[in-house]
Amino acid sequence: MTVFENIADFFSKIPSLNFGITDFLDICLVTFVLYNGIKLIRETRAFQLVKGLLLLAAAYLIISLLEMQASSYILGIVFQNIIIILIIIFQQEIRQVIEKVGKSKFTSISLLLKGNDAETAAIVSDAIIEIAKAVQRMSNSKTGSLIVMEKGTLLGDITKTGKPVDAQITHELIGNIFFPKSPLHDGAAVVRNGRLHSAGCVLPLTKSEDVASELGTRHRAALGMSEQSDAMIIVTSEETGIISVALKGNLTREVTESQLREMMMNYLIDNSSDKLGGDGNIFTKLVKGIKK
């Protein structure tokens, strides 16, 4: 049965369809999935792939109309395996969606997994103070650094690229890791539950083309990591000593030690997404506080 016969068969059955509440819910669900799928890939390279697939589908339709058997056979094989092809092409986007679903509305589970009780909060608070102090010192000496403050999204695939540390955080330890020519200074340090989990880690670079030309690899890696997780990433520039913070795909620069400490406390300990108007507004609120 050709593609046109399938289409004709579908429309021939429409008059006999009984539209009920489940059909309405089904349409709403499909619409919701398609809308969020388009929203996710919009302004990314994946959107170009979608346009390419649509052009390929149009070519297949024309080829079928012209009865070009060889070309129709080849493209037919492609579209018979379209689900597998889509999974391979959009594996990163699919992963982001699954991560978002896993993080949403599971606060209690997250607290159990992360151990975010009073004791852990105290450890994280002490770590934040030490990190802010270390970052300010590295800023003064123009020492490049990249620190990932893990939150809800576990970054096991990132920590595997570095060396395990699992140590209590002190500003001296952070300074030694990023000291020029030290073995781990070029990678990122990952902090989990107030402890230095690993160092020398490799972060994904941002795919955005709107990054300022003066920003180097560290800043691009920080943005890339913030786009793929809910982590807060802190960067110090070895050229200018400027402290920057990447969060949820946004980068704010020229942050002071006290401002950095406040941002980390608010985002990592206070769990103040409700007070700040939801996760989407956390970064905006913090940046407004800095600009004041």
C-alpha cells in the first residue's frame, strides 16, 4: 500500500469516527508534546535538522508522485526507520526533556536523594563561604577557574571526565587546584552537597552563537553546562580577573565576593524558587539584586 493509499484510507474512515472525551484529551496531549518539542529545538541546530527532514519528506512525496521507483525505494527505507533516526539525531534534546520531567514536582524525592537536611545545609553554607573567598583571591591574582555547583541534576557523566577528589572544601584547596600549571587547573571542579566531588572535568560548550567574542573557552563551557543542567557555574577570567556566574543559560559578569556568596546561598540553600517567583525567574531576581 502506497503512502497515498494510506492517506486516502485514513480520510475515508473519518465520518465513522466517534469523537469523545478521550479523543479530545489525546489531541491536547499531542498538541502539548508538539508545542514543547518545537519550543525546545527553536533557535538551536536541531531546528535546522527538522527543516532538513521536512524537505526530505517533501522530496519523497514528489518522488512517489512521479513513480521514481529507485529513489522511492531508498527514501522509503529511510522513513521506515524514522523513529530510530529521530532518536539518534535528537538524543541530546530528548535527554533534556527527560531530565526536566525527572526534576519537576519531585521536591520531596530530591530532598531524600540529596540529603538536603540541616546538617547538609550547614556543610553547603561553609563551602559557599570558602568558595566565594577562593574565587575572590583568584580574581585578584587573575587565576582562571571554573567551578560547577551541582543542584538537582546529578552530573555523573561530567564527573567521570575528571578525577575524583571527595574532600572538604577550603579556599586553600580550591586555590591549589586552579593554580597555574597544576595538573587539574584546566578543567572544572564539581561541588556536590558541599564537598569537592571531582576536579579536572570537561564541560560541554554552549551551542549559542550569541556569545560575546571576548569570552573564552571557560565562559563558553560554563554557559554550555548551565544550558544542560540546573547547576550554577562560577568562572574567573585569567585575562581580566572578572568573576562571572552562569545559570540557566544566562551569564552575568563582574560579580563581587559578597554578591557571589548571596547568589549561591539563595539558589543552593534557601530553595527560594517559590519566593522568587518560580525557577524561571531565579536568575533574573539575583541579577537585579546585583545591579542594585
